[in-house]
Amino acid sequence: MSEQLAQIFSFNFLNNSASISIPDMIVTLLVTFALGLFIFGVYTKTFKGVMYSSTFGISLIAMSMITSLVILTVSSNLILSLGMLGALSIVRFRTVIKEPLDLVYLFWAITVGIVVGAGVFPLAIIGSVMIGIILFIFVNRKTNDTPYVVVISCTGDKSEALSLRLLNEHTKKHVVKAKSVSKNGVELTVEVRLKESSSQFVNALLSVDGVSNATLVSYNGEYYA
């Protein structure tokens, strides 16, 4: 019993940890780098936000490679894996993710690093190709039912009713989202779905008695039919 305890406290069992050859390390990092470039390419082709960040795309490549290094370390040494888990548990990421799809790319990059680091190369390659194809199809899919927001400034109830009637005639659907009333008049915020992508009804709104201003704005938020 005493000899076993002596072996444990002398940390001789560290010498029994599995070792990773340099060729395996190089192949793992090269495959992860290639898949990271693929993720970066899909990200640039499917980005639909307002402000494109090249640093985020580059971070996807770095994150894949770093994650693969972590998995290699965990798989090669039990003691280092426990210490690394403890160190990573105190890490907090406070970067604000503005686009929902950015979370998908982050999780994709991390998953690729985990799978490649575990040595399951076919799963990482085939899975990444399929995910990339799915994102290309659905993110780049064009739709004619794009939502817009119309802001109308009018003087009273009569002009408000006439404006809404005109919207009913020239749009597929309209829903009043907000109404602001002041001594200077009424301001309406209306969500509309255009007919055949025509915005000529905005010009017609100015011909309505009492309407002083009409603005059409495209919005990329979440809409429910």
C-alpha cells in the first residue's frame, strides 16, 4: 500500500501518458486549418448583416485550430486534461454576438476542432461539407415577401384612415406596429408586405390630404406571418 502511494505522489504515472507524434500533430493542424478556411469562406458568402467583420472570420480559423490543440492535449495526458478543464471553466466570454448566424459559425468552428482533434477526420470533412451546402441553400435563398416598415406623418383621423385604406389596396398585408399622437398630428409605423416589390404606393401617400411625410424602410428583424 505504501509503495502504491509513493508511486502516486511521485507522479510517476505521468510518464505513462500517451504521446502524440509530430506527424500526427501536423496532419491534425493542417486538416483543421483547411476546414477553418472552408468555414471562413462559407461565412463570407452567406453574410447578410450590415457590418462585415473580417476579424470574426479569421477568428473562426484560429478557434478551430486552438480547439483541436486542446483536444489533442486532453487525449494525450490525463493530468493535463483535468488541469485544462479547470482552467477553461473560469474563462468568460463577453463579446456581444449581434447576428444569430454568428453563433452557428462559432459552434461549427469549435465542433470541427473537437472532431479533428479526436482523430475522426471523415466525420469532420463530410459534416462540414453538408453544413456548408445547407447554409448556402437556405441563407442565400431569395424571397419576394420581404417585410418593410412605412412611417406616415398625418394631421388627423381622416388622413390616417385614408392612408390605411391606400395601404390596404396597394400591399399584400399591413399591420400597425406603433402610433404616436401629438399636437402636431399623428405618426404611424406600419409593417407592410409589398405587391410585386412595388413601392409606388409611397408616392401615392403624399397625395392624401393631411399626409405630410411618408418613409419606406427595409428591416431585417424577425417577422411572423
